[in-house]
Amino acid sequence: MSATSEPAAHSGGDLSRTQDAILAAYAELIEELGTADVSFRLIARRAGVGERTVFRNYAARVDLLLATAAWIERKIFLRQDSRSIFDMPLAIRAAMESYDHRPELAHVVAETTMRGISGAAPSPRRAMLEGMIDAEIPALEDAERTAIVAALAHLDSAATWVTFRREFGMDRNDIADAAAWAAEAVLDPIRSRVG
């Protein structure tokens, strides 16, 4: 790997191979050990780079955590885009099931966005939801549009999965059912307006 300084990427996009290896290593270690017990030295060893390379790319632990949470969302919890806003209940159900398969990583994504760490994207699929509504229901009033996007963006998140799991002690199927049902309830009032 290169010993030259590489720009740190927080939310994704264009990562170098080194950055990708560092984030993948940290994600693996989080699943094995949790976040508290993972040192930069251990991450470097797992990624096959020097410890200084990790520091050059992610000078502070918060930078590394933020970049890793974004990487996890993009690489591990990647979802197919829905063709219609009315397909979102199924997409949300699938998201809840994927979070349940990798709970440690879902917690990292949720905690990062819930704590409001600078640069975190609390609703990364917002633009997609807005685009689908604009295309399918262009006459929807701004207030109703905002409420629907906010509700669906909130339901389509690791934070929702963590809340259902921690607060309500729900299991995988109950979480998926509840999130999909809630999304259906949000969309029901506008179904008749699709033209």
C-alpha cells in the first residue's frame, strides 16, 4: 500500500484501496470485538497497512468511526432502489432483516447517526424518496410531502431497528412486520392520488 498521505473520506464516494481496506478491517473487528476494544494497531494489522497509515487517513477515532459507519451503509447494508414510493414497505422490511443479520454493525450505524456526529447522514435515502414522490405524485403539497419523506426516511434506518430491538425487545420478524406496517400506514392516505 502507498505510504503517501491520502485524503480522509467520511461519507463514502471515492475511497482509496487503503481506506477501503482500513474500513473493512475495522468493520470486521467491530463484529468480533465491539468498538471499544479495537486499537488503531489492530486495525492496521488486519488491513495490512502500517499504523501510521491508519492515522494519516483517520487522525481521530471519531473520523474513523464516521467513515466506517458510512462504509457499512454503502457496502454491507446496500439496498436495491425501489421503483415506486409504494414499494418502500418491502424495501424497509428487507432493510430491517439485513440489520438483524449483522447487529453489531447496525448498532454502529445507528449510534453514529443518533449521536449526530458531525458529517453523519441521518437520512441517506432522503433524496431518493423525494425523487420518487416528485415523479409519482407531483401535486402533493409541500407539508404532506415533507411528512411522508421524514416518516419513511426514519423508518428506513438502522436507528429504527435498534429502537425496536432495544426499547421493545422485538425479534427479527416482529421488527420487519412493524416497520413495513408503519410504512404502509404512511403511504395509505396518498395511494389514490397516484396518476
